[in-house]
Amino acid sequence: MSGKYYFKVHKHPSEVVIAICDEEILGQTFKGEKMKITVNEGFYGGDLVTEEFVRINIGSFTILNIVGNRIIDLAIAEGIIDAENVIQIGDVKHAQAVRA
């Protein structure tokens, strides 16, 4: 799972949206049978951070949007998301989580 990740926080009046992606997929588009996702730099392209940083900060969200095979595996290992809530879009995994 080691590697770097782009980590971006979007603050809204009542929400903290965290967007994280694997470093190597920023700017790429993935197409599945019925879905398509572009790992847009404006949404995901925050700070380039380490796995340790992600482990410490991944839980501080009200909405989490993550894309990339490594970050998904890390989020599952940290208990942030369940494997059954992950979708596959082409060659990449994607998940979202919401906290009340």
C-alpha cells in the first residue's frame, strides 16, 4: 500500500469533504461498462502526502471521496470503508463515505 496520495480538503458550511487519490492516477479517466470517472486535478489535486499522513487524517471528514486501488485498500485496512461498498470503474476502485 505504500506510496503517495493526493489529499484535498473542501470545506463547506456544514461539511468537510475529503478527496484522496493515488498519486499516479491524477488527471486520468477510467471507463467501466456503465460508469466513467475522471480523477480531476481541481477536486483531487491537493497536497501530495505520505501513507502515514493519510492514516492520521483520513477520519476527519463528513464526506469522503476516494479513488485508486492503493487508497481504497488503505481505507479498508483502517476501517473507514467496507469492501462491499467499493465499486470498480475500469481498472480503478472508487468509494464514498458519509458521516452524520
